[in-house]
Amino acid sequence: MSQRIAIAGAYGSGKTLLSEALSEVTGLPCAKGTVMREPIGGEGKHTWSWTEGELLQLTVRRHAERTLAEAAHPAGFISDGSIIHDWVFAKLRLIVGPKPGTEQPLDSRFRSEVTAAYEDVADHIGKLAVQHAKTAYDVFFHLPVEFPLDGDDRPVNDIFRTLSDKILLPAIAETGIPVHTITGTPAERLQRIVEITGLPVAVDIDKALAAVQGR
């Protein structure tokens, strides 16, 4: 039986570490797209300098990359993030920027006509993402925000991450796919996922984490 696993969560919640370590532990391949903070198309622009069009460009690019990466592993995979997560980042970044200031609900925030138009496009991409997820994954594992952001000059703050989960979780629920919230240390998270999925363990969890963290 194939296992198509999506590791979802806000920016900096530990998705990449957990996905890569779980791949080591289980032997399932890890599928991912371009990192959101990387420059678009070689322009060398950081996330806080992206235009609305560039943000949507990267979202579509990640959608295509992730779809191809997942389709390449019909016997099962671990998705670092998910196709829904990619859309959530874009939608939130369009409305509030990387530093939203407060946890004011998104539906009560001001949008210019230009921003509203881009958001409408983003939401249509989001509908495609949800539809894709319904047949792409067998289970979601959601990582809540438990760890602080590291200090590598990232513009995203903790309020951005909190708002992200408020968009992400309802969208995941819309797919009807089982979702489990996984908390604790990376080792505890890995152990819990192995228990829930019943996947065989090919590599010791601590060794897998050490291998990934040493890269």
C-alpha cells in the first residue's frame, strides 16, 4: 500500500527537517518545490521586494514543481509542505506583507483594488490546490508553530506564522483527508508519525536526524 504523506505547517515550523528525516527513517522519497525565500527567476530579489506578479509566479512554479515531483513517486512520497501550503503563503503575503503587525483577521483588513485583484487570482489558484490535494495525499501531518524563527535575516515574523495556520487548517479540512497535529521535539514528531502510518523503520530515528542536521 502506498503512503502519500504531506507535512504541512507555517513558515519555519520544521517541515523540511521532519520531511527529510522521515525520508531517511522510512525510505520514502521526499518531494518538494523551490524554497519560497529563494529569488525568483534569478533576479536576486528577497521576499520583501517581490511584486504581486512575482509572488504569483513563484506560487504557480511551485505548484508545477510539486505536482511533477509527487507524480514521479507513485509508490509513495513525503511532501515537504503541500500544494495547499504554497498557496497559503502567497495569499497571506499579498494581503499583509511579511510583517503583518497584528493578528487582525484577514477579512477585515484593507485591500487596494490592485491587491484585491491579485488576491482573487490567488484564491482561484487555491481552489486548484485544494482539488489537487484531494487526490494527491493520503494523510496530512500538521506541525504547529513551536520553534522560534532562526536569525538568518528572514522578514517573516511569528504573527505571519499564526495567521498562516488560520488559512491553512480550514483548507486542509476542506479536502476531507485525515490530518494529525504533531507536536514535540523532532524525534518525538518522527516517532508519532511512524506510529500513525505504520511505516517500517529502515533507519534509527536519532541517526536519521543526525544525518539530516549534519548536511
